[in-house]
Amino acid sequence: MSSEDQRATSATPTVDAQTPAEDVTSTPPSAPPHSARRVNDRRTGDRRVTRPLPASVLTPPAPPPPPHLDDYKSIVGQGQLDTLRFLARDLKGKTIKMVNSTAVGGGVAEMLNRLVPLLSELEVPTHWDVITGGNDFFEITKAFHNALHGAPYELTQSARDIFLMYNEQNRERMKFEEELVVIHDPQPVALIRSRSKSPASWVWRCHIDLSNPNAGVWEFLRPFVEQYDAAIFSSQSFARQLPIPQYLFYPCIDPLSEKNKELPDSRVQQICDEFGIDRSRPIVTQVSRFDRLKDPVGVVHAYKLAKKYVDCQLVLAGGGATDDPEGAVVLKEVKEAAGNDPDIIILDLPPWCALQINAIQRASTIIVQKSLKEGFGLTVTEALWKGKPTIAGAVGGIPNQIIHKLTGVLVHSVEGCAFQIRYLLTHPEFARSIGMNGREHVKENFLMTTNVKRWLLLFRILEQAKALRGKAA
């Protein structure tokens, strides 16, 4: 079993409606894995009363079958589907390989889970490969991730060697026989060394904010990026000075996925009851990995400031990704910031809880994404699609989604976030208006069918460029 698999299987999903530490962390070594994990039954008024975690959290459900293109007709219209089929017509039989660093956790994996089968249905066979690596590799790539967002970092020769060693191991394991190879984010960027042996067009798809990268890390990675045929970024401000074409691709959500499909209110209520969330009171929610750049501790502080003026609960729902080793440390910091407040509910969920996340978002009065750095923020997209008034950090690709006071509200500080929580809870008509506008904005720009269209257009452009190069030769 790879170290990546070990991290994925050893992570224990927990639900913590804040109780004294000994109630949630002291699982005897001899006990079954989840026997001591409980959810407070806060509705009884007695925080000592607990009950087992819901089975829906502990047991992975059978994956639902992927949707077919025709399933989107009621959402986007027949004309959009006809456009996709027309664009794919000249690409039939041509193949694509997608490579990233994790199969579960995070927006990239979620998008690829839906993008790959839809492209294949259009007879553009698309394969998805995931790189492997040890803890040392993923600790370095997490440090690279933070550094590319502007964090200080001293790049050592040892870090360079480890990064290149694992890239080389993956390069030797993989075959690149497709017509288009797409490498997602910095972790596998050095796979470009296989380009000389491949007939493919190579594209680097960067999902993170490169507007102010750490100079040392970017100078190390840039020579690899410059060897690609094109680069794709999620926001205009992320583009760098490169000798290759650059394209703007907004990330997207799938409106038919478990995380975004419509749910009956009875199912939403059932899931809220399982987690002890009181729908009779306002619910403020942030859904994200426990990552410092998502600022969950700042959300706790903003909630506590707002709570002085308005009644509300705070739900922090998230989990980890297999390529992010810092999650447990950040989760501990969040619990310490929350203290013993019975209205703060922390959900450390495994990656198969998309349906539960969907229900929690739909039950929420306000959704927050107080990121300090952000590539795009698909949790914002999810919230807007559900018509929820959304407060988010004015960073990265979020302003492409939230037009301030039209499709949501942008903030720059803990105090600003607290003020907007208070304002939206006391101005429900305004909150409802920006929620409706946000849903329409997502429908026009950030759904999976639009993303499929962009990939087909880019593939056609690259194939035409390849044919011209062949004629010139």
C-alpha cells in the first residue's frame, strides 16, 4: 500500500459538537475505531447525552452512476448539448490523459470525476492517472503550494531532489500515448520530461493563485512549465510571463452530482438531525478542508463577534485530501479556537460525504468561505448554485464568482466577515436577492457542461496547431 493510500485509510472521520476534550479524543486502543466517537444531542439541553455517529458517515456508499449528457437538458437546454456534440465531432477517437495528485479530496478530483466520463461519452476517450509519493514528497508539495500562494519558504537542495525523484518514478511508471496530456498543478509538473517521447500536446492546468508566488519555488518550477504547449489558469490575475500560450478556464461544479443535486427537505432534515444541527435557528456554515489558507480559525472568531448581536450556530464541515498532510494540525487549532461553545459544530468528514455536505449547505442560512488565498473556491460555486447568500474572502478567483453586493458579499477581515454575518441575518430580503443572483451567475458560467465545452475548444485548437507544425516540418 502506498503512503498516499495509508493516509487515506488511516484518517478517522469525526463529528465534534464542542464538548470537553476527553469526550471526543480518548478512544481506548482496544475499542472499535468509532465506538467512542459521538454526536452531542444538543436538542435535549444536556450536553452529556451522546449517540453514535450516523452510519451514513462511517460507511462509504456505493458510488452513483455518472450522469449522461442528456440528463443536463432540463438545466442547460438542448442547444448547449448540441453544441458539445458538434465540437466533439472532429475529435472522435482522439484521447486525453489527465494527471493529478489525488483521487479524493479537493476540487480538482471532484471535477475530474465528472469531466472524464462526459468527455468519454462524447467519444473523446479520457483517462485519469494519479501520481504516487511518500509523505516526504507530499510534505514538500504542500510547502510548495503555500509558497506559490506567497508564503515564505526556503527551497533546499534536498527538497528539490525529493520532488524530482518522485516525479521521475511516476514518469517511468506512466505511459503517455494520448493526443492530449493535461498535468494538473505543481505536484506532477516535471512529468513534462516525457514530452520528447510522446506525440501529445502537453498542457499545464494550474488551479492555484500564482499572482504573488515565492520567487525561489517559482523559479524552480518555471523551466518545467515553459516546456508545455500551453498553460491554463483560473483567473486573469494568476497569469505569469511565459513564452507559451495561456488560457483562462473557470473551474466548475456538476449540478447533478451528489454534492449539488436537488434534495427533498425531509432528507435535509434527517441529515441535520443526525449531526445535531438545529434548523429552527440561523445556521452559518463554512465547507472546506482544514487548511490555514481557508482560515477556519478566522471564521470561528468572526462567528463569535457576530454572536454578540445575533443568534446563530456555526458549522465547520470539511475533511482532508490525501495530498495534504497539515489537516490534522489545523483541525486541532480550530477546536482550540472553538472552545466549549455548544453552538459550534465541527464535522471532520471523509471524502464520501458529498450528500451530507449538500444537505448542510441547503440547510444553511448563510455560507462563508473566508479564504486568505484561493485558486477559485468551488465551495463558493456550490453555495451560489444553491441560492445561498454567500460571504467570501476577496482573494484569488473568488471575485470572478462574487460580484460584491450583487451575487454575494466580499470581505477582507475577521471583523468584516462578522459584520456581514450580522447584516445578512438582519436583512433577509437582501440576502435572498443576492442568493438568487448568485445561482443565475453559476448557471451561466460555472457548470460542468461549460467546462466540457472549453476543453473541447482547446483540444481542437491544439490539434490544429499540431497539424500546422507538421505541415511546416
